Amino acid sequence: MARKPNVLLVDDYEVNLDLLEAYLELSGIPLEIYKARNGKEAYAIIEQYTLDLILLDVMLPDTSGYDICRWVKEHKLYQNIPIIMITALNDKKDMLQGLQAGADEFLTKPVDSHELILRVKNLLKMKSITNDLDDKYMQLHRELMIATELQKSFLPHKVPQYENVYIDVLYKPSSFIGGDFYDFIKIDDTHLGVLICDVKGHGVASAMITATIKFQIYDLKKQYLEPGLFLEQLNNRLEQFFRGTENDYFVTAFYGVLDLEHRTFLFSNAGHSAPGLYNGSSLQFLDNDNGLPLGILADLSYDQKQVQLHVGDELFLYTDGIFELPLRGRKAKTCSSIHELFDESAPVTILQLRQLKEEISDWVAREQIADDINYISIELLS
């Protein structure tokens, strides 16, 4: 059974309190009424009970009604409580002061009972709607937190450890649930699969898509060593998954296989930003013939390419959220590729690449980000 709305009456004259209480009781509105004769009592009741409305006299012996109103509206726990200010004055300056304090309605003395009841009913209705919205928001918040934890469970719990390889990962969603996804696939003792994806959009839909990708990865074991075939099969499954939806979902993806024994990297790209490869002297980019993003059309083929690696080489895979950041002195959204972050007239050094990673990490740790940020750095140590 729903509780009665709690209403607080604040006035320093007992007769005024009794009159307001009588008006409310005669209205037939089921209410729980509390009364305060000064600011001290009012503050105590506000802090003790869950109130749905306050009728507040302007003139009190120990404080001003404006001060109480301002305190309520500035307090996170109480700011949604509607307040009717009651004043003996009918002056625009007083009303303006009340509005500045956050009052929702005004009544002048002597209070008209019909006007009082009408305003009380309207504000209680608005408060009920606000309470319902708050409840739904909290329920949505709890569901989003569950979805966030679920999505986190899809990501690797730890970075793969190899004696001759150092792997560094940064993953930061822009909201509760991100659209970026990555995974490491330990194929055998000498082969490591690396997948990085960017799902169009954010929110619960993205979480469902990343869950689908994670599930499909386990079912594509026969294609782990062939990046082109791996993306081809993943594309067909996602296209079938998206076919029944009205939204134009798609996923950009890059998948590569690191051969630790022969120091090679075999890779294929489905519309994803080209990763960088620092080869000891400069930063190059793994630009193979990019295929379409996953999930748009069925029966697509994806080319694959192989590069030879050497000690000291570093692979840098990333999603395009980094271009939403003001990096290397450039404004956000002014770059669409990692090439543009550097001066192409001079070779990019390993120090510059590491400075870029530090700059990204520092930024997402301090500021709110507009898009998900994800990078994977793989360095060959020996």
C-alpha cells in the first residue's frame, strides 16, 4: 500500500498552523502532516522524514523562509521537494526573492482555502511523477551497472604473459557501457591472436553485440590461425544477427596472429583504423586492403597480410576514440587517422609513440571522454 504524502507546515504562529492543517484535512487529500514553529524545528523534520511538500512562511523568529528554501533546493537529498512560500506581502520583490531561493509556488495571507488546495494537489501530483521517474532511473541505473559488470566479464581478466613480449592495454568506456571490445586468444604456446573491435553506438545494445562477438570467438577456433577467414566467418554471423534488427549496426574489427617463434604478425582488417608498427626506425602502418566493417553484408572476403618483426618492434592497435581527444597539441576531432597526429615530414620515434600513450592515459584519467578509448601495445623484447 502506498504511503500518504508527507507535508510540512512551517509558521511561527500556532493559529496559522492550525488553520492550514484544517484546510488540508477538510480537502479530503490523505496526508501525513508535520508542523514546525521555527527554522530549527523545520530543519530537524526535513532531515528526519521523507517529505513530499513544504508550506513555508517567509517570516520566522530564528531564520528566513528564503534561507530554508534555498538550503532545501541546494541539498542533493531534498532538492526535489516542492515548496509553497506563504507571505503576508504581495510584492514583486518578495516573490522574486522567493523564486531566486527556488520556491515553486506562492500564497499570500490570508490564505484562500480553495487556492491552497489546488496548488497542493498540483504540486503533490508533480512530486509523485518525480518520485516515479526517480524510481525508474534507479532501476535503470542498477540494470546498467549489471550490464557493465557483464560486459567487463567479456574482456580479458589479465594480459597474456610471455618472456619475450610486453603487452600494455588501456580500456576506458565513455559511459557505463562501451562499444569498444578487445580479446587475446592464446592459440598455442607460440601463437597469440589479438582482436580489437569498435561497435557502432553505446549502451545496452553494444553490450549485447560484444556478448555475441565473445560467444562467436569461441566457436571459430578452426579459423584462429587465419585472420582473413576468421573475420569472414565472424562477419557472416554478425550479419545474420543484425539482419533481424531495424538499426544499421556494424562493427569495425582488426584481427592479427602473433607468431612468437618466427617473429611474424599475420593480420586482416574489417574497416578498422590501421594499427601502427614501430620497426626500430620509424612508425609504419598496417594498411592492407581494408574490407567493409562486419555485419553489413554477408559472404565478404577479407585479405590478410604478414609482416616480419624484429627485437624492439612495437605494435600499436587502437580504436578511433583517441581522435576525440586533444592530443599532441591538436584540437579534438581534427584528426581521423594516427598519421595526422604526427609530423609526416620526420620519422616517428619510439619515444613519441610512448609519449602519445602516456598522453592518452593521462587524459582519460582526468577528463570525461566523448567516445570509448582502447589501445593495445605489443613490444617484442627478444
